[in-house]
Amino acid sequence: MAKRIDVNDLNVYYSKFLAVEGVSINIEPKSVTAFIGPSGCGKSTFLRTLNRMHEVIPGGRVEGQVLLDGDDLYGAGVDPVTVRSQIGMVFQRPNPFPTMSIKDNVLAGVKLNGTKISRSDADDLVEKSLRGANLWNEVKDRLDKPGSGLSGGQQQRLCIARTIAVKPDVILMDEPCSALDPISTLAIEDLINELKSDYTVVIVTHNMQQAARVSDKTAFFNIAGTGKPGKLIEFNDTTAIFSNPEQKATEDYVSGRFG
Ligand SMILES: Nc1ncnc2c1ncn2[C@@H]1O[C@H](COP(=O)(O)OP(=O)(O)OP(=O)(O)O)[C@@H](O)[C@H]1O
Ligand SMILES: [Mg+2]
């Protein structure tokens, strides 16, 4: 079930280095939010704080609050493994397990969570997840073949199927199309558009057209200089960010006049 995310005054550190400072943002359920901004401004770092992946990095820590439907993800007694199953993540490079079959790839996250599942339930879940990721028709006759035998775009949709299979509330994507050709990219964009009827989706992208095409809201992050923390500069409806931004830095960035 899609849930909302509310972030209150979040600081994100790598040991002593303050990488992202003072972010407050409200992400609505069943919407697509795009994070844009120049390289190094902290988009990936901030994204990883939304499912407690940041703290996996040695020295990685946060100050502030991240609420999932009002529950503090960083509260005492909250299990980060549970958080990561509620808030799934799709990475820049498709990362299926290469020797594992397509079917087992879809089930990998479910098994990792220790969920026991009967064979027929597993088959149903595989079909449902692959259909949800718009991949079923292309792979239904080769579910037992290795995931590495798929094209890059198919592998990325397989990773999305693996994420959906654990029935998350939120799906985070960090430049999910940057390794894909334009046709596969459009397939993923169509899929994101469909996913938003069931999930809350957050996507990092360097592609302005993509942000404009897929997102309802856009957050522009920026950095004042090397060694300075990244900050959220402007957050608004995507149409406003691209046609009528309030901040000059946003306008310079979206119109390609940056740097
Ligand atoms: N594991 C790490 N240890 C220390 N510093 C890091 C680590 N990962 C990222 N950083 C630093 O944090 C800052 C933000 O990096 P991040 O990768 O979040 O930027 P980004 O906006 O995603 O950039 P890009 O668009 O290039 O992916 C940078 O100064 C980066 O060097
Ligand atoms: Mg990044």
C-alpha cells in the first residue's frame, strides 16, 4: 500500500563530512517525485536515507526525522531490514543475480526476508510481479533461464519485478535508465507511470526530459561548492519547476545554463 514520506530537517553525514544539510520534504503517496541537481549535490545520498541504506556505509549517519505514514524510520527499535522491505530500491545498473533463473531473481527479495512461500503461491507471485514490471510476455517461456540472458532494459525491469515482489510501500530509483537505450528507457518510464497507481515512487534522474515526463513533483538540489553540503533548493509541482521556478538557481539548472 502506497505510503507518504515526511522528512524533517535531515542532515546526512559521512563521518564528519556533512554531505546533505537541512532537508525537509513531503512526498505524497501514489505520486512520482523526481530528484534533480548537479553531480555531487547529494541526490543519491539523500535517497539512501529514505530506506536506511545510507547507514550501511561506514561513518554513514543522519540527524533529523524520516516518517513513513507518520512512523519514524529511525525510531528506537525499528529494524532497518524491515524498513528496506517496505521501501524498495532500484539501482543505476541493473543488478540481477546472473546465474540465478529469472524466476528465482523475482523471488530473491522475498526469500531474503525469510518469507516461507508455497510453490504455487511462488508461481503466482512471479507472474504478478513480472506482469507488474511489464516483462511477463517477454519472459514467460523462459522463467528457468538465467537472468543474465536478458537485455539491459529487460534486466532493469526484472530488478523492478524483484522489488515489487516484496510488496513495498515505496519504490526508490537511482538513475534507473542511465544504462539503457532510448526504447528501454521509454518502457521504464511507462512502467513508472503505471506503478504510481499502487506505489509512492521517488526517482533520481539527470535527464530533464525524463523528470518532466514521469514526475508529478520535482525537487531541485544544489551545492554551493566543493566540500559544502548539498541542499534542497526548491520543491514544487514539476510543471512549475520547469516552466516557472521561484529560484534563479533552479531556472539556470533546468534551462541548461548551469556552471
Ligand atoms: N561512501 C562515501 N563516503 C564519503 N563521501 C561520499 C560517499 N558517497 C558519496 N560521498 C560524497 O557525498 C557527496 C554527495 O554524493 P552523492 O553521490 O550523493 O551525489 P549525487 O548528487 O548522487 O551525484 P551524481 O549525480 O554524480 O550521482 C559528494 O561530495 C560525495 O563525494
Ligand atoms: Mg548519484
